[in-house]
Amino acid sequence: MGRGQIVAVLQVGGEFSTDDDGRMSYYGGEAHAMHVKSDWTFKMFKHEISSTLNNLKLDSYVFKYFLPRNDKILISISNDKDLRRMVDFHAESETTYIYVMKKADNRLKSLIPVSGTPAGSALVVATPDGSKRQKICASWENAITGVGQVFEGSKEFRDALHKYAIAHRFHYRFVKNDSSRVTAECTDEGCAWRIHASKSHAKEFAIKKVSGAHTCESETIKSHRLASQKWVASVIKEKIRDSPNYRPRDIANDLHREYGLSLNYSQAWRGKAIAQKELYSSHEEACNQLPWFCQRIVETNPGSVATLEALEDSKFRFFVAFHASLHGFEHGCRPLLFLDVISVRSNKHWKLLAATSVDGEGDIFPVALSVVDDESQENWHWFLEQLKASLPALGEVTFISNGKNGLWDKVSLLFPNSHHGYHVNYFVEEYKKQLDDSWSEEVKDTMVEHLKKALYSCKVDEFNQYVELIKAESDKLAEWLLETKPERWSDAFFKGSRLGQYTCNVSETIAEWIPSRYELSVVQLVDTIRCNLMEMMYTRRESSNAWAEVLTPSANQKLQEQMNKALTLNVVCSTGNDGNSHVFEVCDDSVNVVNINTWECTCRKWQLSGIPCSHAIAVFDRTERCPLDYCDKCFTTEYYRLTYAMSINPIPDVLVPTVAGDLSHGAALHLSPILTRRQVGRPKEKPADPRIAIKRAVRCSRCKGYGHNKATCKVPITA
């Protein structure tokens, strides 16, 4: 070997075992060859290993080797000096074995079982034929203990039965299999073993009967049922993570050695494919599709924001806000943002975080959304940061949410000038959970009505009145209600501007846009939402062109209702401190004071809704003013058209993106939707292309006519 370098064999993905004399041996995994030079730094050494192992990330790995003629102690390589010592020690050796191991991995196994080893530990035991079989989970032999054993549900029982069958080397079939009962029996004709489990009166899923004893155990199980693709994937997933080039043939050999399962090449290959999809599919999409998609969004929709952030463990976060949505929110929508999380029915791996506003008609207007793996505090914080960066000139805004995952603190931190309140539907549902189960449905309905009236109360006196009614029924419930901070949900105390909008059904709307029969990639998921947004904005823009009124139809209707109430009111003029007659007293059941300069009424309905109340309209009639001039601008047709003035442009080549890194030319990556498993029950929608059944025409055998038969023939019989 040349001076200053050695030939190293990289061993990765295998395991060590120790003999009774302390000698260590390595088995399994895969091997790669490389040169190691004495003048390398430790950083160069790691880079060469990563390149040799298909760019494997080595942050969580350590490197060890044996000294010449010493296979009992592993020596670590952690810096430049350790690396040079290894090269010097093995200068005269033909090859040097370097073991790439997980930092937290304990892969030393003993050939002799040690007393006191806990159940389920990994031991290597000898089989009757003298070969070594690793019993990974010795406790599986007792996964089924007998009658009376309790499980959380039918799924947990089936999992335990699966492990029990592998441990005892037999195959079984289900006689009955549903959520309330499971009956299974051995498939061997000469074996009478049978087991039955079902729900008890205590709603526990327990074993009720076990009959017969197994007489059919074999050394090797040749069953496709026990070695299902998903089970194989769950077993080999961690090994695939450590050794991406784990071959199907090695998978089959390892499962045969460790579990006694006999798999053919195709079974092992399919199990590996599922494991790779679970491990790497999201990472591959983040590396290949999403950067391209972010670039195409900005190119086709200038002014839009598309941000991708890679995380650990092949996870990522994706944020998008189209320019048309940002422009519509800033120039026409109500200053209101609902924060919601949306679950994707067809792909449960992702969650959508959405910020949604409301237009002058009270319809939802999605502003921004983010694709994340779960609804966590970190993801919400990141989403709000991206939202703030997308709206740099954002003024005073009211946020509405459920307050979970630290949203109360994060909204006030990132948007200090904003207000934040509860989503009414969520708050009512939380209130219902506090109701006493012993109450009748009538009492519960009454208590819910008291809450809603307290929620929509405009004055503090009205709020206290309904809280007292709740307190009269339950002190504990009234105390809980006050502890939730009424300034976050009641109109009597809330400082923000909801303008009469308390709920938002964006979750249902977007869920309807996403097809449930197909599992979409993140690119396809976001583009499906984009297509529906594009159509929604175009439809609403076109419909508003036919409006001739100053206000939108819904706002105009609300104003008309208040004008009808104002006909019977009596207005008394009063003079303000500055001498101008802009303050008026209006009498109905009580006396309300209207200030037309500050757009205020002591009933507070004008301030809360943005549309003049009946008292203000009575003053306008008295002073010959136009009520339309005193409506919030977001309710005008002009602002509604500004909301939808911009269009979302299509991304024509979204189904065939170019691989990232070669955006000008190169291979195309086709994104085909993956069919998910058929859902239980009758399909709610007809197939896209139903078969057309061609029926044979009915012909009468007596008169030879069509459309009837002999029994219903009306042609008179001739003699």
C-alpha cells in the first residue's frame, strides 16, 4: 500500500455480538471500500465517508475500529489526531475495517443469555438445528396469555395476535373481524386452536374464549399473511434509515434469521418500497418539487410569497400567500383574520394552517396558508412570522382563533397592535363540555342560550344579567365562564372589531375543494387550492359587476332592516360641549345617545357591526343625512370589487415540474396521484365514467310489437 494511506472497509447497518471470551464479531449490514490518507482532517474523513455512503448525513453517527490483532475493544475516531493514529496503526495492514454506528445505538449482543435480562431484550439463542436465530422480541410468546386478557380495542388485539403467531410459528385466519368482536382460528386442518375476543359490558375488549392447543408449530412460517408489506416495512424501517442500500435479498435473509419468516424477493422488495416511501417521500418532495413550485408561484404571480423551510428528520414547512389574496385583504376585506387548522382527508400526513379574512358579503377570503406536519407551537409561530413578513404595512387587525398551541401569546408578541378573540363555535363547544351530565336536554339548551346572549350582549349590564342566570343554575359554570376572560369573547368587553362576523367555515370550504379519493402530493394539494381560489375570485368579481347599489346586497339588507326600525323612534337634539349639534338623544324603550361625528351610539350596535343602528338612522332622517355615508367602507360595493380586483394566474406546467437544480432543461418529474384504499361504505359520489348498460328492447311474442310482452298486450285477438 502506498505510503500515508490505507484501504478502509466501511461497515454500516450491521450489529456486533460478543463470544463468551469477549471477542467481538460483526454481522449483517453492508460494506463499502475507500482510501484513507494520513494528511486528511477529520472533516475531510467524514465528507469522504458521506460520499461513499450515498451522501448519508453523519451528524448522529460515530466511527470505530479495532487495533491490529485485537478484536475485543473498539477504538473511537473523533478528531484529527485519532484519524492519524488509526492510519499509523494500520500502515502495514492490507485492509482496515471502520464501523459506522449510531451514537445512541447499543448493538452489542451476547451469545449467552444473562440472568435478569428483561423481557423483550434482544438475545441470540441457538435453534434446534444449531443455527443462530435472533429472537428480537421474546415477550411475543406471551402476547396472548388467555381468557380475561384485556386490550384497548380490536386493533390492539389483532396486533398482539399477529406477534403471538410469529413467536409460535403458525398461521391463522379470521372467522369474524370487526370493531366489536374478533374470532380467529388456526389454518391447519388438524389443529383445533381457536380464540374469540369481544367487547364486555364495561366496554373493555377482552379475550372470552380460547379452545384447543397448537399442534402445528413449524420452524419456518411460509405465510404471506404474517409477512404483510406494512409489517415488513415497520420492521426494516430503521435499518433502511441506517443503510439506504439495504438489499431485498438481505432483508429476506434477516427476517428469516430473526423471525423465522420465509419471504420471497418480491415481498421483501415491496416492504422496502413502503419503508422508503414513509422515510423519504416528504424529503424528496421538499428537495425536488417544492423549490421548483415556489419559484413558479413567484414567476407566474409576481408579488406572491412562497417560502420553504427544511427541518430535521426529512420534514419541512411550506408557506404560500398569493399576491391577489394579499392585495384583496389589504384593500377591501374586513380587518379580520381567522386562524384555523385544516385536516386533509386524503392525506393525513399534513395539516394546513390558514389565515382567512371575510369580504363585504360575509364570505370567506383565504389570505395565506401553510403546509406542516402537525399543529404545534413552533409551526404556528413560524406561520405567523411568515404572515407578518407578507403584510409589512398591516395596521390594526383583529385575530380570531381557538387560542390553542400558545396562540394567545404568539399573536400578541408578533402583532402587538392587534386584538385577539375566541372563535364563537369553538367557545360554545367548550362551554357545552362543562355542562352537568345530570341536567335534562331542555336545561342544557337553556344554558347554551344564556351563553349566546351573554356573548352577543352589547352592554355590560346585559352581560351581567345573563351570567347571573347561569350562576343561578350552577356557580361552578359561572365561575368557569368568568375565568375564560370575557374580554376575549363577549361583545360587551371585546376591544377588537369583528364587524358582526363571529364564525368562519374555511375548514369545510377547503376540505370540499380537496378530492378525498386521491392522495395528493403537497404540490398538487396547494395547486388544487390555488385553482379553486382562482375560480372563486373570478366568479365573485363577475357577479359584483351587476350590482348597482352602493352597499353589497347583504349589507344593504341589514341597513334596510335598521331603517324600518327607525320609523317609530323619537329624536331629541342636544348640544355638545363645542357648541355643535352633533349629539342627539333617541327614545325608544330607553334613551340612547348618538354622536354622528364619532360614529357612536350608546347601544354600541353601530360600533360593533359597522352599519348604523336604528337610533343613528333616526338621527340621519332628522338631519337629512344619508345613512350610506356612515357605513364602514368594507361593506361598499367599491371595496368589494377591490377585494377581487386582482386575479390568481395559473401555473400551466404544475403537473410536470422540472427537477430542482436543472430548471432550464432536464428530466421531468411526473406527479401522478396515488389511489388510496377504498373507504368503507357505499361511495357518496358516482364514478367519473359510469358504465352504460345497454338493455334489450322488450318485444311481444303475440303481436310482435315492442315495449310490452304477451301478458300486457292490448291488441285484440282475431278469430
